[in-house]
Amino acid sequence: MSNTTYPLLQTVNDPADLRKLSRHQLRTLADELRAYLLESVAKTGGHLSSNLGTVELTVALHYVFNTPHDRLVWDVGHQTYPHKILTGRRERMSTLRQLGGLSGFPQRTESEYDAFGTAHSSTSISAALGMALAARQKGEDRHAIAIIGDGAMTAGMAFEALNHGGVEDCRLLVILNDNDMSISPPVGALNRYLAQLMSGQFYAAAKNVGKTVLKGAPPLFELAKRIEEHAKGMVVPATLFEKFGFNYIGPIDGHDLESLIPTLENIKHLKGPQFLHVVTKKGQGYKLAEADPVAYHGPGKFDPAVGLQKPATPPKQTFTQVFGHWLCDMAEKDPRLVGITPAMREGSGMVEFHQRFPERYYDVGIAEQHAVTFAAGLACEGLKPVVAIYSTFLQRAYDQLIHDVALQNLPVVFALDRAGLVGADGATHAGAYDIAYLRCIPNVSVACPADERECRQLLSTAFEQNHPVAVRYPRGAGAGVATEAGLQGLPYGKGEVRRQGKGIAILAFGTLLYPALAAAEKLGATVVNMRWVKPLDTELLLQVAAEHEALVTVEEGAVMGGAGSAVGEALQAAGVLKPLLQLGLPDVFIEHGDPGKLLSLQGLDAAGIQASIEQRFPELAAQTRPALKVVA
């Protein structure tokens, strides 16, 4: 980092240094911080638009509050890069989202300034409330601040926390970072004045005194209350949050330090739960990101002077794109199909579907529980809902999956994107558990396509069923197998032998079929593409078991309770005793890094699969290994 390029930012190694600066210097610091943030993310990739929008808010929070003594809880956390830079991690930004480097989200093990680990939405208010009440119980004088976006406020959990927090006497501040609207200059100036006035001691005291005095005269008290609510209602949407028991302040311009800092300083001295509404702009300060915040939400490496460019050669088709094309084609064929997403239209590949079939597209917001039960209601009325959801996000609706869909045996298709390891997003976003948590539920089937073509085919098979079916597929591209135009499915619950060998049979579930095939070439082993975890193709399994001396299962999912466990259970139920090696993700949370490198570290690439088999079955592997050809 150059001292000349960022002279003021270079002097801030923690928030204590920040608090030594004058108010006049903070504007310069914010400008340098935004420029450094843009330069860093352009080199590493990562979340950009959301972070550019929280620069001033981050500066103001660390300036006014005594962090880390006062707790900051960032909802989701993809907007915390400015926070990381100001809390001693500036020089490590070059390692962002890389193996062994900084996480793209807050992590308690990474810094004492990361009060709560996040990455899933709408948890901040609950966590901050817990911290505020813990401080009260322990007699500690500290604030707990939850910073939550307008998108995250769509989740029921946020309102559950507001409902609880509003009746507690504690030092809780909820900051709504609203980046879906703008404040024109006149309104901004007026709101700045009103926000500072409403957060001031005089306003709070006068309001409380007025209530106390006028309560003896009910008609006058009611009149005063109505006047107050009417006056505030003209300039702020206060009613909802004040009904929850919070003192509402705002909205104020989240990029105006001269508004943010006095307001936060006033709020520090107020008692009870407070709610501050700030308005920010995604991509603030970088015109390209301001114009297209979605494209710059999570870009890869790019040149800030040029912006995002289309690659010279078209990238391979991703599984997400395969799903998006299939969804449109199936909707064209079957008018009963409806598509549902919990606020992940772009991420789940539903943009074209939304454009072509808007009346059959439902974005329910960040509300996974509602998405699943909503799908159940649609299915009850004869429609065929397809819920496009990340594997890690379906975990949040597990109760609804069991009670509202599976128990009633409703024909809902779950398109599980991001199954397995996801790379730079790390453990919070990894789809490591869906096989284990789905296969134990009655009526639910689970398919694991090995490549792009099978993904499309198995989606069609799933749609044909009259019960719940999940089709799991990974992030990014697969083996590059071309898809076909039709909607022909594959046999339900049936696998196939892809390579005939001897001695050892590798049973592959999903995209690890291809490294299994590569390993089998070196070992002379048989490879079976199982395709389905549930129902398991027991007929094929028992046939393969009878013809081989040892079995190996391979899956990109938790090995505990996963597909390998299903194979072991089926063999035991049939009374077949056969050596079984189960390969998959171990009983640890796997952090962020390059996906290929992570798979290699877990022994799930071709070399790792071969090495595990040779270590477990050394004599058998030696017998079956093809003889090396001698070149004369």
C-alpha cells in the first residue's frame, strides 16, 4: 500500500486511530477508503457494490462507538470490507476469499471486531439483541448495533427479533441500511435536521414529560399523541417500527457524515431500543457500479478503469444456466409449472423465466420458510412448483420441507444449486449437508446428476414425479457435456455402469463421476454412475457387489449420513458383507478457497481418490492395476 496514494488511510490501523481524527479529516478518509476498496476488490474479486455503499456508515460507526467494546453485527456481512480495512486487516485484503486468507464475511476467529459470524441473511437483530441483554444481565455498559439491509428485512426472523427487542429495556440499535431508494437534496437536508432533532435529548425528554403530564388528562394526551404521530408521519415511515416498540429515527443520508455522526452521537445517549433508517446507494462513488449494482455485486478480477468485460472466449455452460434453460422449456410445455425463488433470481438462473413467464414467477424475498410452504400451497391446488434454492439456504426451511411438503407428499421440485463446495464463499455457503438431511425424510427423492446433460434430464424426471424430488448440482460448470434440446428424462431411481473393470467398484454420486473415472483408469476399477441417492438403485448395487471384492463410494457432500451411508445401509439390509470405503467431505467446516484446490485437499480429485483406494486396499489395487506398457 502506497503512503502517497492513501496517506490518511495508512495511519489508521484500528478504530482507535480513526477516533483521533478530526471530523474534517473523516471525509478525506472515506474517499481514500472507497478508492482503496475498489482497487483491492478489482485485484481479488469479491463483493463490491454493497461495500462501496457502506463506506461512510462504517467510518461513522467506528468513530462514534467504542468498538470492539460496543458490538457491531453486520447482517449477511458481504458489506464488511470497509470494516475489515479499518480494523487492522488492510494489508491482508490481497488474500481476500483465498485459501488461508481473509473471509469475505465476518468471522469471530478472524478479528475481535467481528462480534458475530454471518453470511446468511436476517440474523443480525436477534444476535445483537442477545448481546444487548447479556450486557444488561452482566451489568456491562455497552451498545449492540445491528446493521441490516432492506432486503434482509423481508425475512420473518428479522421481525421476530424486532417483536422481542421492542419490549426489552436494553442498549440495542438497529440500523436499516436502505439502498433501494434515494433522497433528493431538499428532503435530505430536512431529514438531517429532523433526525438530529428526534435523536436529541431534548426531544426524548420533552416527549416523555409530555406523556407523563398529559396522561392525567386523557383527551389532551390522545390529542398530543395524534399530533406527534401525524407530524412524524409526514416525513418518516415511523409507524411500523414504533409499533414494535422502537424509537424510529430517519431516514437520513447514509453517505453524509455530517448527518450520520451527530445522529449516532445523540442515539448513544438514548435509553431503550432505537431504530435508525439510513439510505445508501449500492456502488456509491464508482459510476459503473452505481449504474449496474447487480453486475458489480460479486465480480471477479477486473480493471476499474475499464470495468467488467465479456470474456474473449465464451465460458462453459454452468449448471445454473442448464437449469434456467430447462425451466423455460418445461414451462413452455406444461402450463402448471410455476417458478419460486427466495430473492435469488440472478443467482439461480431465473432471469429469462421471469421475463418470459412473469405471471408464473414468484420472488418471495429472503424468506426460505415461506417459499417452501408457499410451494406446498400451490401444489395442493394442482400446480407444479419448482423451488430454485441454494442447498445451504434450504437448510433454513427444513421444518417446512418435512411438515408442509413431505408429510403431505406434495409434488414440489427442489432445484438445489451450489451443492457441494462453493469456493470463495466458504463454509457458510457450502452445500455439504443436503444429501444427509434430505434422504432421511420419507417421500423425498434425491438425484445427483454427473454432468450438464444429466442435470437437464434428471430435472425432467423429477418434474414427472408425483412426490417431492430434489435435484442437486454444483456451482459453476461441469465436465462440458452438451445438453440436448428435448425434455426426455432418465429412468427414475436407476444408475448405470460407466466403466467395466474388476476387483474394485467405485460408486460415484454426482459430478465426482469424472475424477472417479480418471482414477479408475489407473486402477483398472469399475465405475458406476449412481445418479440417485434416494431411491438407491439397490438392484444395480447388489449386482456390482456380487461381482467385485470391494466397493468405494464418492460424493461431494458430508460423508456422515451421506450417499456412502445409504450404500452401507442397503448392503447391510441385504445381508451382504463387503469391504466399503466411503469418500466425501469430512466432519469439519471447510473454509474458503479455490474449489479445485479444496477438493484436492479433501482427497476428492482423481489423484486423491486413487491414493485413498490404494491406501485402503493396497493388495487388491496392486492386482487390478493395469500393467504398464513397455515402449521398445
